[in-house]
Amino acid sequence: MSLGDKIGTLVQSESERAAGPRRALLVGSTALLVGLGLVGLRPSDPNDTSVIDIGSVLTLLALFLIIGAIHTYGRLGPDDGGSRGG
């Protein structure tokens, strides 16, 4: 069995509850890259910062989406029945 087959089996065996957080991670990471790209653009007019402002807002929203998706995805793991700590 190749590595690709093992990864495919692992992804398919994962519960359907994980599809939403995985999609949110994909959308958030794409939006983060676009937002950072917009922030990095140099405007032709120094007084026109509208593209940079849009990029800043998009970057912040993408970061919140990624943080929420990571939190949700992490909460989908198995719960250990024992108590934590000592």
C-alpha cells in the first residue's frame, strides 16, 4: 500500500463532522494569502490606501477563521475517559 493510499484511507475514515473545519481551514488559509498579498501591494498614489485597508481587514478575518477552525478541528478528537492531572 502506497503512502497516497494510506493518506486517502485516513481522510475517508475521518468523520463527516471534520469536513466543515477542514473546509474552513482551506478557505481561511486562502483568504489569508490573498489578504497578505493585498497588504503588500504598493499603491500608485500614496494617499490611496483602500486596497491595503481591504487587505488588512481580510487578513484579520482570515486569522479569526483559521483560529476557530483549528479549535473546532482539535475538539473533534477522541476524549479520554480518565481524569487529567494528578
